[in-house]
Amino acid sequence: MQAVDGVDLELQPGEIHALVGENGAGKSTLAAIAYGAVRSDDGSVEAVGVVGLVHQHFKLIERLRVWENVLLNREPRRGWAIDVDAARERVRALSASYGLAVDPDALVETLPVGIKQRVELLRELDREPSVLLLDEPTASLAPTEIASFFTTVGDLAKRGTAIMVVTHKLAEVIAYSQRVTVMRAGRVVASHLTSETSADEIAREMVGGEVPALAARASVATAPLLEVRGLSARSGTSVLDDATFEVRAGEIVGVAGIEGNGQTALSDALAGVAAFTGELVFAGTLLRASDTPASRLARGIRVIPQDRRHEALVLDWNVRDNVALGRQRTLGLAKYAGAAREVIERFDVRPPNPDAIVAALSGGNQQKIVVGRTLASSPKLVVAYQPTRGIDIGAAALVQSRLIEARNAGAGVLLISFELDEIFATADRVLVIANGKFVGSFDRAGIDRGRIGALMAGNA
Amino acid sequence: MPCWPPLRAVLLALAVVSTCVGCAGKQSASGAIRIGMVTDVGGLGDRSFNDSAYAGLVRAKTDLHVDTTVLQSRSAADYQINMTVLANKEYDEIFAIGFLMARDVTEVAERYPQRHFSIIDAVVDQPNVTSVTFKEEEGSFLAGALAAMTTKTKTIAFLGGIDIPLLRKFEAGYAAGARQIDPSVKVLVKYVGSFEDVASGKELAGVQFSEGADIIYVAAGKAGLGAIDQVKERNGAFIIGVDSDQDAIAPGKILTSMVKRVDIGVFRVSGQAAARKPRPAHLTLGLKEGGVGLTDFRYTKSVVTPAKLAVLAKLRAAIIGGTLVAPSTREELASFKRIPL
Amino acid sequence: MTAAFLRTRAFRDIVVVLVLVFGVGSIAMLLAHVSPIVGFGALFDGAWGTKGEIAETLVQTTNLLFPALGIAIAFRAGLFNIGAEGQLVMGGFAAGWLGAQFPLPGYLAVPMVLAAGTLAGGVWGAIPGIMRARFKANEVIATLMLNVVAILLTTYLVTGPLQQGGANGSETGPLPKAAQLTHLFDTQLTWAFVLALVLAFVLRWVLQRTIFGYELRAAGDAPEAAKRAGIDLGRTALIAMSLSGAIAGLGGATIVAGALHRFNTGLSPGYGFIAIAVALVGNLDPLWIVVASVAFGMLQSGGIAMQAEAGVPKEVVSLIIGLVIIALAGRRVVASLRST
């Protein structure tokens, strides 16, 4: 299959060029080809000078220091040894010249994501690129960090670097780019000066038609379902500190926050895979830290984990066996096939084949299986952690609609998302999480974007 | 079907090989008698009875013009497999070297009644098995007598491999020989519990030396090499080796070796096989047959004086003549009486 | 054979194995101054030439099949059980010692001997299982160490406190006739071979067609997802390791009751290790493992014949098997490191 087909694209020095498209449209492949990491079958890439690429998922070596990462393979030498002093000085000068403050001696694993991104950027800048490719650079940044990041990038552009930003966040495209190219199914479908287009138009071009509308929100009577008092939990590096909130049956509670602020600990505590202190009362019974995941499932608490590939699916298995996962005992082997067909139909899984190996499906279809099997078990509480991460607009709308329908049918939904737009589109109430603490609560009617953004960034 | 080049090569190789199955004939082309030998886990290079048996086989090959094959055993599991392979290949005589294989010889011989087997050091009661055994007590008697004449501490020792009837023949003969010379000489007895554990052999020999013994008769297979290691570090102490001539391993420190001429047993049976004659059910080799005996003291002539040699010669004659019967069990040892020479 | 199959991992493994067997085997034979055609000819002929030779090949197949099936169960559950050798030895010891110590009438003796071996192997497998479930101890190291412990422990027992009459060296007394497995076709082949084949089919069914097998595979293929799906990873590890050990132990018992008719501490020339290669070549699928164990059984029995007839040291076979283990196991380890 061809990820990219017959694409013509021209980057100008001094301008930020946004490349947008749905997941799987070929953006990342195009960036990789331009960088030289992937071979193109036909055609050519011509660039004046060096091409740099900053990845969506950081390619840093966590155990090494900042200067070691920045100068990897280009270390200044003194004889056979690395000249550490010169290296440190070079990184310091580099970060001063671009206004990207960072301690050259800090261990990368100790740095927050925003700083890690700077290290990534510095690493590419050290090569003095004339073209800089940024793949989803703001995926893990706070709204305020995003603004300052684009200020830096804008400065770079003014110094004469051609910059291409690969993204799916249309607000950023409109706010910061000078030119935008839209890709769909491996081809360029439109190219605009940003000043001459709108977010709506770009969205239609990405999808190839109208953006699907979400399911209607029925007004339903809510009832107490989950009460959380003083919940503190830890899962890996994720820490949740003294959280108190409730989720009622028949409502979607959105948890807004930037990645890495305690969301994983929250989700894992509810899934029964992380230890916690505090009080969790679910449908009148107390949940214990010693509960197994199985007992949570038996009570009707279902979690859609953030990382579908590792935490939710057995990639080498077929769709049928994956749909059964989590219900393998209650369902009974004989009913696996029927359950799979149901999910395939209700969620429009493609290909509609229960025997297809899940690893071969697109991310969107994989996620449909995870969400589909979760909702098919008629859960009382659904914890959806980044349920639309990395999937296309159509699939995302489907997933979001199904969550709304579950809410309409009386389930409680806790939607933990890094995408504010998703939360605003679906949630009845919004909680804001920052640095592991719940720092704000808004009713649907009283949502204040600016205030929520500030709270997310840790500015109380 | 696309054919990946390495695959093609493999298929080609398979085809070549499969057309050639059967190239290796079952009988040797010359139609010569074929004799196979299965070593025990000690294997070739044990400087003991596997090597000795192999020497007999080599002699059979050159003198009798037979084809020979040796299969070495890595573990006890290999005994039956190795014998079975030779039986399937229709060898004319199959030697099992060592009593450890007694039960396996019984099993395989039962399954292959047309084949003939020989076992060294054990008695297997099957019509198609020759049991080759040695009168170790006779050689051990001489060793004990020499030790008793040589000790300065009036204490000598025996270090066996595993406490089983075969090893008690060594023990009983040795103790009786010492008693024949001087009833006041103390004989310490210990068993390693293994024929392979060199470290324990060395350690236990050290214990016996520190308990006052100055000569140790070591019948412990490979584990005995540990004892020889031990004696190298001690002055005025000796080891008496066993099975094959071990004198050269530590020249001057090995008083003598009680040699079991496994090679003679192997060669004798091979001779019968080469002549296509029936083999005896039981072949017992003692002093008389030259199957056991002491070495020629080539490194220890200064210690083994002509007077001692004369005593040994008298004892040897008495045993061969039947006037002296060396005990082969602890019970016989208990009732053993010295005879006047 | 479809074109798709030619691209699968299973197929590539087979190609790797064939290249190693014939390529490296040929080089080693040439170094030993033997024509590979003569050498491999002797090997094939020695494995399949006569009724007795076929029987020996199938005996070796059986001896490898049991531990390989056990290993496959553990590997499918994501547990690198390197301890099949020790589990097999423990099974053989329990079978040999009890069989000699408590002679029972025929219809009871064989089941008791086999059950004793199964149980002992199961316990020996359960130890690292518990260590893994309770303390998250690495099962590779635990099982590897327990191999050594099993050999030393049984050596101590049969030469020390549990010494039995009629024993030669480090072994138990003889097994009474009633406790010995019946031979088939007037050869050394016993119905342990049939038992192993049946077991392969049963295990295949358990893995593919039961909820237990489903959960075991999930725990192995995607532990994090399995845990979140309510599967108790600790319990699964314990059961898988016990079952794995039990099957290897049963194999040890069949060697004692079928061929040696006594337990000897050297009853295995490394079946438990070779079986790792067998299980991997068989792609951890019980039915493919049957095929792989026939191939390796052929190498085992034919290798000795090759040494006797063509003068090629049978270490050539050990060399090939070792390379197969490195190639297949090494690749798996690399793959598992990459996925984490």
C-alpha cells in the first residue's frame, strides 16, 4: 500500500507551513521521506542545506544528560575522548541563541515534557537546518507552552529556516501558520494561504465532506454512581494527589489536563491496577485498593485504557478474540464470534472480518474494537482515557457519539482527555487536573476556555 | 510460487541428500568382523579402564584385522542408545565398558537376542552376554601387603568411589593383605560417593592423610585423580593407583598401581569373535591369567626394596597356587586368617 | 503452500533450521574429513534404516516431545521456562524411587509411577511459578538454577538417605516388571510415544478451545492487556509453570518406566535443553512441535549412527542443535526486548 502518492509540496524559507490531514493521510510518512528516513519509490526531495526533524514521540535517550542527547554522534572531541566542557558550552550557547532555556547537565528522564521538547528542538538546531520538520510538536504541551513554542518557531522562521508543522490541531494552524496544505489518503487535496481559509473549510477538506455530527444529548435523570474522596494514587511516574469528585449515572464528566499530570494514576486506580489511598464508593459499595481488575469488571466498571496497543489489545490475535477480552469468562467461548459481529456492525469496523488480525487494522479500527467491546458489556461506569487518540475525525466522532449514547442510556462516563475540543463537545461537567490535583470544576453552561487553559497550565 | 534463493539451495541440498540415503552400507564392504565398544561416562581419556579397554580394542584391530567403533557416553541415558545403535547396525560383538551399564546390557541383550554383548566388571545373566570380571581382591591383596610393609605411621587408607559390592572387593583384599603382613596396621576406609567428583576425592584424601595415613589405595575412577592431586602436596606419603598404570601421573608419589587388564579381557573376547567362535558366559581374570597385578615400581624402586619384592613374589605364588584365598567381601575379610609363608 | 505462508515467521524458522542443519553440518563434516553426503547418508540411514532404528528415532522423539510440550505451555504464557531438564529429572526420580520402593500390582504400578513423575515435575515447576507470582522473581534464572539443584539433590538422595538395594552408582534400585511400560512392535518403542502424541492434541485443544487456554495465551501475548481484562497474571503463571513442569516430569517418568527401568541421575543427555529448540522450531504449537520433535529425534538417534558408521563425531549434532537454539531463542529475546 502506498502511504504517500504523487505529492508536490514546496516550503519557503521564512514561513511556517502547516501540513494537516487525518490519521493515516500520509503526513508523517511525507515528513519521514523529506527527512530521508524512509525511501520514496519515485520522485525526489530537494532541499538547500540540512533537513531537521522533530518527532511526535520524543527520540531522546532518557538515561543520558541534555548535552549528550543534543550532541549525540556529533560530540566535540579531544583526541579519543569527548571534550565535555566544550560540549556543555556549545549547548549553553545554542540554547541562549534561540531563547530555549535548558540546563545542559540535567538528566533527560527528570525533565518535564515541555523541556524535553526543547531538547529535541535543540538537537536539530545544532545541525543548523535550513528546513525543519515538526511532527505533532504540541501534542503534549500546555496551551501557554504552545504559544511560547510557536513564538520560538516563528523566530526561527524569521532567521530564514523553512518550517513545516505536521498537525491535526486546526486552531494552531489558523493561529500560527502562513500556509497550509491538506492531505487525504496520501494525496494533497488543497493548499491555501492561511489568511485565505478557515478551520471549517480545512476540516471539510480533511474529511472529504461534512464533518459528522455527534449524537444528540438526551436529557436524562442522573443518580449518584461514583463518589471519590481524597483519592491519592501512583502509577509509574504518574501521581494523583487528594482528588475529590463524583460521577453520576447519566452524565459525562470530562477531565481536562495536559498529558502527564496524574491522569494515568486516576485511570489505573479505577481499573484496579494501581494502589491508592482515600475513599472510592461505587454504587453504594466501597472499592478497595486490594481489589483485582476482575472484581472491578464484575461491578460494571470498564476502563478504555490510553494505550490501546499494549493495555487493551492482543495485537497478534484476531478481532473475535480481542472483542471477548475482558468478558472471556462471562461470555463463553461459543459466543465470541457473535459478540465480535455485533461490535463490527455497531462500530463499522473495517474490514468487517472477525478473523482479521488486529495488528493489521488501522488505529481507528483498533480503537473501535476497544470502545465497542467496552460498551457492549453494558457497563455502569465507563472510564475513557484518551478514547480518540490518534484516530481520524470520522472514527473519533463515532466513538464520541457512542459514549454519549451510553450516557443517554444511563451509564456514568469519566472522559479523561488531553484534547479540550473533545471534552467541550461531549462533557456535561469539566474537571481540570494539573500537577496531580483537581484544580477546577465547570458545568457545561459555565465553561470558560481561557480559565480552563490557565488552570491546566498550573496557573491557579 | 516465488522461490527465495536460499530456499532453493536448501531444497537442492535435500534432494541430493535424500537420493543418497542408504549410501552408507550396513555391512562393511570387506565383510570383516565388526566390533563396537560403548564407554561409560568416564569416556576415553580417563586413564583408567575405558582407556584400558580401548587399548585392547586397538590391539584387536591391528592383530585380528577386525573393524572397530567406539561410542562414548555423555550420560547414563546414552548407554542404551549407544548399544541399541550398534545392535541395529548388526555389530558382531558389542562391549559395554563398566558395571554402570549392567542393567542396560540386560535390557538391550534381551531385545537383540541375535547380537552378542560383553560387559566388563559385572555379571549379566543372559545367554548372549559374556561377563568379564576380575579378581580385584587378588591384586588388592598384594597392594595391601606392600602398603603395610611401607607405612611408617602404621596407618594406611582405602578410598573408594561408591560403596557397592565391586568396590568392596578392592577394600577387602587390601585390608587382608595388610593384615597378612602386620595385623597392627590400621586401615582407614572411606567412600567418595561418586566416581566423577574430583574435588571431593581430593578433600577426602586430605582427611585420611590428616588422620595419620601415609598411603592411600584409591579406587574411585576420575574422583581418584583428586587424591593424586592431594598427595603431590605431601612429603613421605603415597597413593596406590588403580585400574590402569597411573604411576606416571605423579612420578615417585604413586607407590604402584593395581592394574586391571581390561585390555586383555577385551582382546580375548575379540579373538573369539574374530574366529566366529562362541564366547564364554563368564570370563574371570585374576593374577593367574595376568588380569590383575601390580606395576613395575619404576618410579619407586628406592622404597620398594628387594626384600619387599621377595615377600610380594611369595604371596603371589601362594594366591596362584591356591594356598591363599584373598577375601572379596567384608564378611570374608572378617574371617580371614594369616597364613604362614 | 501459499505464497503468504512463505513470508510467515514459522516458515522462516524452518528455513533457518534447514540452513543450519545442512550448511553448518556439511562444514563440520568437511572439517572432520568426511563427505557430507556420506555423513548425512549415515545419519538418515541410522535414523530410518531398520525397524529397530525407526523405533529408536521415535523413542528419542518421545523423550523430546514431553519436555518440548511443557516448555511450549510456559512460553505461550510468556514464561521462559529453561528448567525442563530439572523438572524431567525430578519426575524421573519420583517415578524410579517410588516404583522401586513400593511394588504395586500391574494395573496400578504404571499409573502410580507416571503420576508420581507428573506430580514431582509439577512441584518442581511450581516453585519458580510461586517465586514469579509472589515475588516477581525472574523465572529464567530460577528455572536455570533449579536444574542444577535437581541433579545435585537427586544424586544426594540416591547415593545417600534414599539409597536402594540393587543400585549401581548414582541410581535407584530396579523397577519391577509391573511398573515398566509395555513395548510396541517388539521394539524398544513403548506406548509413551502414543501418550505423548495424545497429549500434544489435548494441549492444542486446551490452548485453542478453552477459556483457560485463552487466558494463558493472553497473559503471554499481551500481559498488560490481559491484566486489565481481569486475568490474574500471578495465578496464570503458577498454573502454567506447574503444568509445564508436570509434563516434563511425566516425560522423565516415561524414560524411567520405558527404557532405563531405574532412575539414574544421568537419565537425560540434555533433553530438557534440546526441547527448547524443539518447541521454538515447532513455533510453540503442539502439533508443529510433534513434527519438530521427530526431526530432532532423528538427529539424536541418527547422529550416533553417523558417528559409528561415518566417523563423524556426534558433537556435530550438538553443534547444530546449539546453533538452532541460539538462532531461534535469540531472535525471540531480541523481539521481546524491542516490544517493551
